[in-house]
Amino acid sequence: MRGFGNENIAVMVNGVPMNDMEWGGVYWSNWDGLRDVARSIQTQRGLGASKLSVPSIGGTINIITRGIDAKKGGFLSYGLGNDGMNKILFSASSGVSKDGWAFSLLGGKSWGDGYVQGTNYNAYNYYFQLSKRLNENHQLSLTAFGAPQTHYQRSNSGGLTIADWQMVEKVYGVKNYKYNPSYGFDSNGQRRSGDYNAYHKPQISLNHQWQIDYKSSLSTSLYVSIGRGYGYSGQGNNEFSSYTYSDWYGARYGVLQTKFRKPDGTFDYGAIETINEGSEYGSLLAMSKSINNHNWYGLVSTYSTKFGKYIDFYGGVDFRYYKGMHTNELSDLYGGKYFMDPSRGNVKVENNINASSDAWRYQKLGVGDVIYRDYDGYVMQEGGFFQAEYNRDKLSVSLNGALSNTSYWRKDHLYYDEEHAKSKTVNFIGFTAKGGANYNINDNHNVFMNIGYISRAPKFSYGAFLSATTSNVTNKEAKNEKVLSAELGYGWRNSWMKLNVNGYYTKWMDKTMTKSGTLDNQQEYFMNMSGVDALHKGVEVDLKANPLEWLELSGMLSWGDWKWDSDAVGYAYDVNGFALRPDGTVTTPGAADQAYAGIKLKGIRVGGSAQTTAALGANVNIGKQVRLGADWTYQGRNYAYYSFSGSDLSLGKDIQILSPWKAPAASQIDMNASYKFKFGGLDAVLSGNINNLLDYQYISKAYNPNATVSSTYKEATADNVYVFYSFGRTYSVKLRVNF
């Protein structure tokens, strides 16, 4: 939303937060099937007024599931589509019994081959809610949902240059941009992959609704989320060979990896087995499971009331405790007898006494042993929030705020022994202040505005900790990220049409970025970049119309201007916070001779999403049985994705970020239809979708070849960017029978 990734968009289910506590993102594959149980999906762009103590920057999505008000009955459905797609789904609801009990249950299974070569998947989803209306004032509900799934994938590193996409179609015969560089087999013809994922993240919540009196209520949710799963992560023993983890990639920075490539274009996992079988140092290349488990417990409680005739008020608390457990476990030696973990060479004796022993350093490890990382990340957050809204006649004015404390610490079991395993705890106070107003000029016209300021804690990874995967060293210079946002809009409506136009301005300040390394005398240094700012501004228009009883129209247009808005500089300090010169000696903070690194990015476009988007939609109802629909979507000014981090910095230099390449504008048309009929006395619906009707395959996502300007890459062009293309024409058909 508005140029911000999902780590900056708050996602909730029934008001309960979903975003990862360590880095803020959301993996939607963990929530397959939520749409099937959603009563409504509320979307709000901008700062919004979510009932949480830490709001989002880009927007808020709240999925409201069916509750005690679900009608008695259910449905059974079966769907199929292109590339072996199948989905079975059932749902049943009891309705409310005479003694106040109600339940809803949903379960389903999806499986298929995947549109892209070698991306077959298997997924289940379930939802259960049991509710009890205790009396007129109290109601309890227990909700559980999850979506265990396994799937092969084409990773983000699997993009190719435009020339290589043409080559793989011509040489390997894989058409429609379905080629997957990591798809392949071993010496025995068994399917292998470096891109495989398995995860299950169920959430269970207990909600209590208390209608205190005619104007006041209290809603409390106690929840737990338990995530278990992994993704494959290739490892290389680069101490005794030239092989590294990157040799497992089918492609890297758009270049097809040919070191392990068969004549038919598949990845040659058998060649890795041959290398390992002939090695005197065990497996030089091995596969591990990158395990990312978590236990998350939380409480959200909101009190709502009314003061006098005109003021509506709510306030509440938001408590969260999170433990993320991160390890890499060897899962396949690929023909070798053991694996020696080169990362143990980075363990310091002062942190782990085992590092003084060559027996530990060169231990022969087998399947199930831990390598590379083994740590627990802890996040605890407590906060409160409120909103007061004044409504009288034509005017509505709101004021809301929030205050929170976020605590981070970690415990490492590989780079530290038990005595040194636990890091110090760091705390960050954050707050939000926001105000807004709406004025209804008359029945047809209204104007509105919002302005807000956020100060929020930096993220756990590369924010609170300088290298959260392998080190307990905290970022002593870490600052809260700040956001200043304003919005001004106009609305028009009559009996058959609604139109909204608004402009927004969002200044994101002090985005966290860190770097560490060694100076001339091998003194370790740490650096926090300050002043990394971005400016997102734009105009949005949306329209809904029902000019005729049987016709529904919709449209939207969004034009954004999203750029980085500053250059930034960082200075070197040691682990104790002393300023360092390039030779490793101590100096005065801010002195001219303090070691530094700079980054020039002011005026560079934010990449990764289209800055111009548009859509038109139409639905036609033919009688009560037939519904036809069509949607056109457009994306323009779609700048290539790029990321920059502390690893791109160069000590004593100012590096220049490479301007992102602009992909050609593109659009597609999607069609849908449904037909209602009787099936054995039951109501049934036959529906279908055709996406990308014209089978127009365009560049949907592009990546700059490098983050910074260099002697190799002075600019990003159509010849050196690597890209992914949109899916071609796809289809699905579903039969649903209600009972």
C-alpha cells in the first residue's frame, strides 16, 4: 500500500495482530483459506485507527471471520483449474441454539502442480469457532484456524535477464516463462530441490464480549500462535573448497547457474553427490532446514463508551510476548559422510570456550546436527491506545494516540556458551498521535483530513541487534523510526454512485540500517546509519456506481511519487561505544578522523511496486441466477526492486545507490461468471474465473542487477536487470452446494 511492503502494513484477524514480531512481515501462504471464512475484509490506507498500540505506516487490513451470527447450514465445494489445481472445501454452522451455543467449522485441502515448473504443492486449511452466549451481557467465543502446507517454489533468486528467458525457451523448450532454475533430480532420478517450504502457524484465541450497559462494552481477546516449519537452505564448506551456499542457487542476479546444469536445463543434483562422494573433507555442499519456529502469546482488550451525546470513546491495552527459535539443521549430506560447519570458524573464544578446541571446530556433523545459527529471539511489548470521536450535525472530529514499550533480547546456543548465551535487554518507547476530521457539506459532498506522527521501535533484526543471526551485540546508536503523515480528501455521492479523491504525504525518517566489520588493526567495529529518510506522496481516486439495477461498476486510479529523501552517514564504534579511527584507535565521537561510511540515495525512486495503478470493473446480473464480471488492471512506472543494507557500505567512502530500471507499463483483463441453480433440492452455484484472458505475459517484477553504482554496473538497463513475467492465461471452475 502506498509503496510500503507488507512489513509496514498491519494485518489483523478479528483485531488480533498477524505481523511477525521480529521483522514485521506476513507470509500469506500461512493463512490460506481465511477468505473462505471471512465475514468482511476491512482495508484502510494510511495511518488508520487500528486498536493496537503499535500502528502501521502503509495501511491496515482486518479480516473479520464469521461468528455467532452465522446462519445454520453449510456448504460443500470442489474446484479445479489449470496445472492440476484441485480444492475441496466444506463448511458447517449450527446457528444459535436455544441455550446460546453456536459453532462454525470449515476444512479443506488444496493440491496441484503449480503454474511454474516444479512448484507442486499440498495444503490444508481449517477453521473452528465455538461460541456461548452466557446471558444478555456476556458472550464467549473460542476460535482456532490454521493452514499447514508444503510447497516447492521458484525463489526470488530464480529471476533471469530478458535474454536468458529467451534462451531457456529456445534451448530447453520451457515456454511461457515457466522455467524454474532450481528444478532438478539426483543420480537416481529422484526429485530434489533447494527451494522447498513446509510450515504451519495455527492461531487460537479466546474472546469475551461484555455489554456493560447501554453505552459501554468491553472486548477482550487472549490469543496464542504457535509456528512450526522450515525452508531448505543450501550450505557450502568454503574453508576446504571453493563451494559456497550460493552454488545451490539455480540463478543469481539474473545469471543462470551452469556449474550444475544438465543439457535439458534441469539442475544437476547428482553432480553434487559425485563431488561429495569423492571429497576427503566430507560433504562440500549439503542441505539444511532453516527452521523458524515461534511461540507467541498476547492479550488485546478494548473498552468502548459514550461521553454525553456527541463523544464516542474507546481505549485499551495490547500485551505481547514472543519467542522465535531459529536453527539450521542438516537434512541431507548429498552423498557425503559428514559435514564440517565453516561458520564455527567465526566463533570467538571469549564468547564460547568450545572455539578453543579443534575437535569442536572441525567436528564431523551428520543429519539433524545444528549448523550456521542456533538462537532464540525474544520480543515483549506492552502498550495502550485510545480514540475519542466527536460527532455532531455535519462535523466529525477524532483524536487518537498510543504508547508502547518494546523489549528485545536474544539467547545464542552456537556462537556463545551457556555463560554468555543471553544478551542484554534493550527497550524502546514508541508513541502515536493522530487527529482527523470530516465535514459533510450536504447530502452529496464531504471533505476530510488526517494528520499523524508515529515514533516506533526499530526492528529486532539489523535494528536493535547489529547482526541478529549470529551476535548478541546490540546497536547502541539505534533510533526509533519516525513517520509524519497527512491526508486530505473529498467525497461525492448520490443515490447510485460514490466517488472519493484524496492526496497523501508520508515522510518516513530514520529507517534503520547497520554495518559491522574489522578495521586496519583487526579491531571489530559497529556502525548505525542515521538519517535514512523516504518520502511517499500521491493522489488516489476510487469510484463505485450502480447506474442500473443489474449493473455494478467500479474504478480506481492511484498515482504515487515515492522517493528516498536524504543521503545518510554512519560512524564506527567499538562494542563498548567508543568512537574509532580507520586504524582502530579510539577518537572523539564526531571528530573529523572518525571512521565513517556514507550512502547517497536522495531522489532515487523507491522500487518494488508500480507507482501508477488503475483498475476498472463491471458486474452484470442477468436475472437472479446469472452473474458476469470483468476486471481490467493496469500498472505503470513499475520500478525495479532493489535492497541496500550495511553490507553495501564501504568504509571511508560515499556509495551511490543505483537508480532502479522502469519496467514497461502493462495491463490485463480477468473474467468471472457464476450461475445459481437447484441441485437435488439444494441451492448450488457454479462459478468460474479466467485470469489474464488475453494471455499477455508482461514483466511483473524486475530486480536491479546491483544495489549500488560500480565499475560493472553504472546504470540499470533492460540488458542487465533480471525479471519475472506474469502468469499467462489461467482458469478455475468451482461447484458449491449449500445445505
